[in-house]
Amino acid sequence: MAARAYTPRVNRSCPWCLEPLPGREPVLACPHCGRPLGEPGEQEARALRFARTAAAQSEVYGRLVAWGAAAAAALALLIPLAHLFAVVLVPLVLATHLVVVRLLLVRDAQRLLRPMRRLLNRWLLRFAFLWIGLPGYGAMSVPVAGVAVGAGTFALLTSIAHLSTRVALERERAGRPLAWWERALPVSLAVLTVAVLLLLAGLAVLFGWSVAAIVERLQGS
């Protein structure tokens, strides 16, 4: 039976490929994947797809927090022994954690998000890992106390990734447009990051100029 003409709601996406549908004019097929629209059961299949993805992510989240926090605690016992190598190990731990979260926890959910929401969610996670992960994992170089901080940092960052992606997934399932805070959070963190980098660069230049001035005075005396 031929598919009936289908008029999408505002901000509605294709129930098959999840790409946004253009305009408000009635359409018979998705311009992206070519699948017919308006077939019986397509919305139920879409809802089931979202529900299965959310349930699978929750299961992975529980296991990832349990095993990952234990691994972070064990690593925190060794980092104080690494001395100068800890400067390299901390960013490596942070990057590894982000990759694990992306591949094992939120990958399937992010595939269901529309491109802009997916982009914003990814950058929100990157900035969260940067601002929380660097000081958190850096504290693992402190003997004893670093064990609890390292495990807590892993659990906190993994929870942020899980909850932020679940919220985005739920809003996507309901067909809601991007909220102002979905845009504001990653943009604000991006501006803050750039500002801090510029401040650090300015301080480095000022420090270098001060050292050069002191050396010049010592040489001239």
C-alpha cells in the first residue's frame, strides 16, 4: 500500500534515518534516506529504538563506573611513583577516559541525535572533561588522598556524560527543539577556555619579559 502524504511537525526528524525533515510541506519520502513516510508503526519503531538505546546505555554506565573507578584508584597508587612522568600520564588518562566514554557509553545514543544537538553534546563532554578531568586526575599525584580523588573523578565525569546524553536523547525522542541552555553551556565553556588560554599566554609573556629585564639589569650592573 502506498504511503500517505506526511506533514512533519516543526523540528521533526525522519523516523528511519533521524535526519531533519525540511519545511512543512507534505512529503511522501525522506529526502535523505529515501524511505517512505507515514507508514503504520514507524513511530512505535522509532520509540522502541530510543528506549533500547537508553536501556543499553544505563547498563553500560553501571559497569563502566564500577570497573573504571577501581582502575582509576589502582592507577592513583602508581602515579606518585612516576614523579615527572605524571605530567604525561595525567593527560593520557584523561584522553583515554574520554575515548572509552565515547566508544562504550554514548556512541549509540549520539547517533540518534540530530547533527547540531550531537555536535553540542560532544563539545559539552570535551569541555567537562577538560575542566574537571585535568585538576581531578592531576590530584592523583598526591599520595593516599589521590586514590579517592581519582576514583571520584572517573565516576563524576562518567556520570556527567551519561546524564547529559540521556537528557539530549530524551529531548530528541520527544522532537523538542534545541533549548537555549543546550547551546549556552558548551558556548560558555568554549569562551571561558579561550579566555583562560589567552590569560595564561599573557602571563607567560609577562613572565618572560620580567626575566629578560632582570637578566639585562644584572648584566649591566
